Amino acid sequence: MTDYIPLRDDEPLRGEGLRLAPQQDPLREAKLPPPGAPDIDIARAITPSPITEVAARLGIEPEHLLPYGHDKAKLPHDFTDALVGRPQGKLVLVTAITPTPAGEGKTTTSVGLGDGLNRIGHKTAICLREPSLGPCFGMKGGAAGGGRAQVIPMEDINLHFTGDFHAITSAHNLLSALLDNHLHWDNELEIDPRHVTWKRAMDMGDRALRHLTIGLSGSGQGMPREEGFDITAASEIMAILCLSADLTDLQRRLGEIIVARRRDGSPVRARDLKADGAMAVLLKQALAPNLVQTLEHNPAFIHGGPFANIAHGCNSLMATKTALSLADIVVTEAGFGADLGAEKFFNIKCRQTGLKPDAVVMVVTIRALKMHGGVQQDKLTQPDPDAVYRGAENLCRHVNNMRSFGVPLMVAVNHFDQDSDEEHRVLRDVCEHLGVDMAVSSHWRDGSAGSQALAEKVVAMFNQAPAELSLSYADDDRLEDKVRAVATQLYGALDISLEAKARRQLDDFEALGYGHLPVCIAKTQYSFGADPSLTGLATGHVLPIREAELAAGAGFVVVICGNVMRMPGLPRRPASNAMRLDLRGQTEGLAW
């Protein structure tokens, strides 16, 4: 194994004071379908508790809810504003090894861990992102957990939910419309149409919209220029909503969005177009956190949905801080592997907001390790301890990367029935070699009963006093050096390679006074590099930087690597092909 880093000596206990009365298993008496049944059937077998009862578990009175039906609600801004200054609970960040087609089950583990912590008597809430329609109808499917570790109402969460994505898309495209309207009517700001950087957005994967020409068919149809679409999850407005502390901060950030350059090269911001106020009006309700529940009727905040491969990959600050003010423990996740979501959680979200996780849980599956060890997907059911050992190189780097941030860490094995005892023994030996604790969790099959051991080990980590949070680079480092620090320290790259366009852009952003911002690296989620075929450890590569974009309102610089796209396409056989309504009007084929 590589890069062994021993654990620090345990430090004095910080005290407990979190324990409540253990709850009964709400799934014990439920007539659930057998393990292996479709997730949607399991979700339908549970009758959701009224959202007022779920809220009451966090001490929220009914008058402080904005109900969306009986099973979901938003928390209004006057309520969340009143929580400022309250003591904060413990924060647990769930991340994972590099994704594979075999799946790691990070969201499922987050839900299962939250249920397990509630089971052993700790008032716990989970904070997750909202799914995007692009992956839902494309390749990945939905994102609401799975098996007996789900959030419900599953169909609503995966589809229109409370309208947050629609509001973000509308606010984004309002700014686009106002920009083109300004170009049409005299262009008083002297915007250079060749240097418009603000694209349009929609919450769907559609490769045909990546590059367009608009304004054709005559002068009355607008000014002709090049245009394109990003998926809503990659919109700067999505990032702004997820990083805003309150409505005032939201409107300020919206005004800072840079949409174009004047003919003299100076930036044009959304506030110059007088767009920030109307955009904030559209987003007022969307900024309010959404409250739902798990299958075991525990509280879950589902709010915001930036992707981690092309955006910063974390749920909203509003939801996270609200949950920390109401619960003793909050479980949140960061998207894709730890090189993407968790890195951005620390270097962007923690840097901007002052959050600091008390523990990190690294999710791994035996199946995924075998794929990293060279096993083909159709052979994963066959025991192969040697492949587990080979693939564990990927886990080793992720563990050492997370240790560099100074937060206590453990490994959670998302159990599959095909796992062998020998494969688990190999993984346990690897974890002992790394000096990290490990727990096998069967939450997918058994709900909170299967995640209890994991929950107990997470609580034990709170007794480890973490070092001061250590980030990957300093604010005053050059943007190029910030990218290099992440690439070399976390990705294992030899160096970075800047195309001429990207170098000009980074130099320009620094000249405008934005060199202090963190970087949000957009790259493939399937490897440590820009090449998705570099499975396992991925060494000896150079990270190619194609271009960069300034997200001044969100407060970071997006650095685009290789051929990663901010508007996905649909696969040859989209997941939508299997979806339909049955004779009772119920959805079939919505899966993940």
C-alpha cells in the first residue's frame, strides 16, 4: 500500500451531552417488500408521517412551516433568521472513493447513518442536495437513497419537488433575457457582443444546446451572437443560492455576477443591468430550506443541487446551518469522490462560511474496489480478494487526502450481499494499515438496524479533538498555484498544463481583483485526472486546463479540465425510456 500516514494520538474527550432516548425501529412492523425490490416500491410501502410531526422532532412548531402538501415543507426566512446565534450541533461529512459504474451508495449511506444515529438516541438531521432532472432522465437516475435508506416522498424529490430548480432556471434566464434586451435597445453600457460570457440554462441534458447562434432572422429578433446552455446544476445562480447566508446576501451576490465585458474591457455585472432585484424576487422562496423525512420518519433537509464534477457539489448553507441549529448531529454529503465534492466542501464551502466538520465518513464498496483493481463489471459477483487489495490504492489516496484537512476520519463499507468474508478481511487489513477505523453497514437491506454499528463509531469520533482545519492553499496564492496545489497534492498529478486561453483568463481575473477567490475544478468524476480511464491510483499524469470562468457572485473561479462538459448529453438509451404511468396513474421506471 502507499502513502501510509499514522493517526495522531487520541486527545482528551470533549464531552457528550447528545444522547436521547433510543427510538423503536419504525420499519420493524412495516409490511415492506423483500430486499431487492425496486426502491420505489419500498418507498410506497411506508406511509409518510405528517410533516408537522417530523418538524416537531426538531422542535419546530406548525406555524413555522410553509407546507407543500402533507409530507414536505419549507422553513420561512423569519424562522431561519431567528436561529442565528444558537448553539451548533456536530457536523459529519460523508464522502466516497472515486465513483465506478458499480456504485458506492454515498447518499444511501448518508440516509442510513442519519437513521442509525437517531436509532441510538441522538437527535439527528441529514442534509442532502436536490436531484437534477438531467441525470434523472439520462444515465444516472434519481438520487434519494435506496433500499431501506431513502428519503421520501421519493418521486416528488426526484422530479419537481418544491420548484427550487425551476426558480433558479427562471432567474438565470431572466438575466439572459435582460442582457439581450439591453443589447437590442441602444446598448447604453457599451457591451461588446463578442465578449458576453453569460449563457442560458435549463435543467435537462441536451448536447444540441451547448453551442448556438441566436438573434437571427432580422433586426427585430435581437442581436446575432454566439450563445449556449449550461445545465441548471452548473449555473452560477445555483452556487449562489447554495452559498448565500440569507436574503440580503443572496441579492448582493446576484448583483456581483459578471455577464459580459464593455468595449473598453471593463466588466458588466448583473446589477448594472438592474437585474439583481428581480432575480432575488424569483429566488425568495427557493432560498428557504426544504424539510422532508426518511423512511424511518427522521428529518431530512433536501436543498440545492450543484454537481460536484462541474460545480461545488454541496447542499445549501441555509439548510446546513438551519439543521445545525436544530439537531445535535447533522449528516451531510459532498458529491462524487472525495477529490471533487469533499475537496470543494473544505476549500470553498468551509472557507466561505466558517463551517468545520467534526468527522468525515469515507464510503466504499467491495464492488467498487474490485473495479479499481481491474475487474470487469460483469465479474463483480465473483469473490476476488486480490482485486480488492489492488483497488484499495484508490481508497488510500482518498484517506490521506482527507487527513490533510485535519478532521477525524473513518471508512464505511456499504455492504452488498455478494461480498465475501475474505474480501472484507482484506479491506479491514488495509484500514488497519492506514490506521483508520472501519464499519460494515447494511442500511440498504436493514435500515437503521444495519447502520447502528457505523453510527456508534461516528459518535466515538467526536471524542477525537481535531486539529485546526487545514485548507489546500492560501487566499493570496495565485490562481494558477491554487489549481496546481489541488492537482499535485490531492490528484497525484505531476503538474498542470494551462492552455493559452486559460492562462489569459486567470491573469485577467487576477487583474480584476479576483485572485483571492478559491478555485472550483471541473473535471471527470471517474478518475483523479482529466482522463476517465485512469482508474485506481492514477499516477504520472498532468492535469490539462482548457479554460476558466469567473463566478464572482458565487465567490470562486471555475477551472475546466480536459473535455468535461457543463451541459451533459443523454446516453444511447436514456433512463427516461423505462418511465411511464401505470393504469392507476402511478410512476413506473423511476430508479437509480
